[in-house]
Amino acid sequence: MNLKKYLVLLVVMCCGSTGDTLLKKGMAEFGAVDAHNLLHVVAALGNPWILAGIACLTIFFASYLTALSWADLSYVLPATALGYVLVTFFGKYFMHENVTPLRWLGVTLISCGVGWVTRGPALTEKQSHEPAVRRHEEQHEIA
């Protein structure tokens, strides 16, 4: 995989975890919202942290679509799961959350799994889309 593809995966990881963290910070400032009161949810969009989070998540989504255009979903999603590590660090050091040793162990296990998944091919080889009947007929013509 070339440098450009690694950069796209890095943008997916960083923008996704940064966007989620910014949304959490904005909602912590704004306070609880009631899903039944749509105007209250819309009012939350005026918070600058939430707007920054939405901007990051927009970049995340564009980068994610880019990655999916050249690699399998079963590769892209685990390869970008290192974003969970970033979210945990952001939660601990930016949001001052209590991250227990058990949670750190879970993050470590995710990181190990990501390492195993990314060692395989990024894209499944395409198989012939010819109908099975046609391939069967061709085999009989050859014999």
C-alpha cells in the first residue's frame, strides 16, 4: 500500500476520534438534550465545539468513503480502529475521564487485532462475474 493510502487511513482515524471528542466536549458544555424537543437539539449546533466536531466528522466521512473506494470494508474498518486508541487518550487527557485498567486492556486488545487484520490484503481479488451456466457450457465445448 502506498503512502497516499496510509495518509487517508490516518485522516480517517484522527478526524473521527477528534470529531467525536469535540462533540462530547460541546455537549458537556451545552448540557443534556431531549430527543423529543428538536429545537433543543438544533440549539446545540450553535456550540463552537460541536461545530468543530461536525467539521472533523465531515472530513472523516469523506476520507472513509475514499478508503472504501480502494479497499474492502473488512480491511478499512479494522485498520481505522486505532482511532479507538486515540479516543481513549483524548478521553483521559483532554476530557479528564477516568479510564480504568480494564478499559486500557480492551484498547490494547483492539490494537493487537488491528495489527493482525492489516497484515492481509487490502482488497479481495475480483472473481469472474460470468454466469455459472455460461462457464459450464464453455467447459463442455472444450471437451
